[in-house]
Amino acid sequence: MPLYDELDRETVQSIESIAATRSYPKSSIIIHQGDDSDAFYLVLSGSLQVMIVHEDGRQMLLGTLKPGDYFGELSCVDGDARSTTIMAMEPCKCLVIPKDGFHALCHDHPSLIWALIRDLVRKLRKATRKIEELAFLDVYGRVSRFLTELQDEGFPGEARVTHQDIAHAVGASREMVSRIMKDISDRGYIEQSKGRFRLIKKLPFDGRGVR
């Protein structure tokens, strides 16, 4: 787990001594946007979606979580309500640390605080890029960057995100995304089958899209 790589053995042992392992079935909601904060989660297996859900039912996909990632740290730090909804895309297991235990860990092990700060800075930079996309890129460019980021993260095999997931992520309609995906597929960059896609070769993203 990347977070563990930044921590000393004593800190890792302290985490594991107070954490509980929980399993979640596919499509289950692990935390709801607006819920009170109660725990910090480390993903052991499976994949999860991070999304914002508007009161009218519209959704925006912010990203995906895989083994080694974590979530729930913001609410544990500031005590505010959950800012996102987390849903299991497949059966998942997580290490769950109660909020009080999380506070005790941070107090007793400052290395954990610095590891979290570095990762929060990374997430803030990613959020800034998302704002830039929505402000300056057309839909073609936003879809291209989304696929490029999946590729850069080393997404293995077939990507398990649907056209609707991509539409939520880039702030566009599913119909528009489907047309763009077909064009990118026709040009030989991806291979689509039964709602899934596989990256075949590097997308020549130039800041606007695949041209």
C-alpha cells in the first residue's frame, strides 16, 4: 500500500492494531455525501467510485479508488459532513479505523500526518486540473484527458468504466461521450466491446484532445 511505504513499522503496526476489516458487496454505498464522519478507510481489494450526487439525481464521477488508496480523511480531520459518495464497483474489502482512533494515530505518529498532507496536496492539484478542464477544454478534450489519465495510472486490461461513468466524470451527456468514444475507437486508440473498452495505444493528447 503506497501509504504504508511512507510510514515506519511502528506506525503500520499501530494502524493494524485498531483497524477492523470490513467487506462490501458490489454496488453498495460505503459512505453517503452529507453523512456525519465516523471513520477512515484503507482499500484492501476491489475498486470504488468517488462521486458527487446533486439533489436532482445528477451525478459527477470524481475518480476511482483501487487497492492501496484511502478515503474519509477529510471528514476525520475537520469533523464536517462527507463531501462525496463512495460506491463499490465490485466486491471490496477495507481496513476501517474509527475517527477517534484516527486522531490518536495522528497524535502519536506525526509521520502519518505528513504522508496524508503530501497526498492531499496531490489531490488538490488534480482537482485544480479538473476545474481547468471544465473551464477550457471541449468535451472531446475532456474525454481524451480522462482516458489518458487512466492510461497513465496503468489501468490493467479492460477498463470497467461505462460511457455513462465517463459522461459523469467529464460533465457531458452519455450520447456525446458515445460518439467521441466511437471516433477514438475508429482511429485505433481503443477497442470497445459490450460496454467496456481496452486501451490499445497511447493517445496523442495535445491539451485539447486527440487530433
